[in-house]
Amino acid sequence: MVLLRDEISATLSYTAAVARRVGLGLSEVAALEHLGAGELTPKELGRRLSMSSGAVTALVDRLERAGFAKRYPNPEDRRSSVIRATPRGVAEARRHLRPLVQEIRVVVEHMDEDERRAVARFLRDVVAAVWRQVD
């Protein structure tokens, strides 16, 4: 458990460092991480970030002003919108993530297939546990 706590702490520190480098707040970087997987409605983003609708509106306003995200009409609900990362937002995120991904790839390459499967199963279970606590 100590190693898992250390990993979570390192991830939070990394996110803070990326936020500082990009000139955004932690909430904006967290939102971009979620938007990197695809578009979200403001309600979905708010649930993921544990933010009120007003806070999400202000957050998306800041991301739009910075050129990192954009609102679009929701094709499934005309009363709502969807938020997408812009090409600039995606490029900026990739620029900062690429060095970390490369280092992690080296770590994975030094594992055998059984180790990879065990780590993957562990990470899936931990992610599921964290999401249960979010909800």
C-alpha cells in the first residue's frame, strides 16, 4: 500500500508540474485529462471532477479562453452542450505527456508477459475502486 500511496502522490505532483508549465490550474489540467478520452457534457465533466455546474461553467470558460477546449451543441440534447479538447489542447497535453509515456514504456518493456498481465489486472482493479469512491 505504501507504493500505491507513493504512486498517487507522484501523479498529483506531476499534474501540478504540468499545470505550472502550461499556465493552468489543477482543475483545468484535470479537465483536459478527462477530455483527452473524448467529449463530455458539462454534467459528466462535473461528476468526474466533483464540481458544481457553476464551477464547471467557469472552468470551461477558462479553457476556452486559453484555446484548450471548445463547447459544441449536444446532438443528443439541444438544451445541453458537449465539451471537446481543441487540437491545440490535445497537442499541448501530448507534448507534456510524451516524455512520461516514453519512460513508462521502457519500464513495461523490461517486464515479461505474466508481469504485464498482473500489473494490468492490478491497475484495472485499483482504477475501478477509485471510481467507486468518486461515485
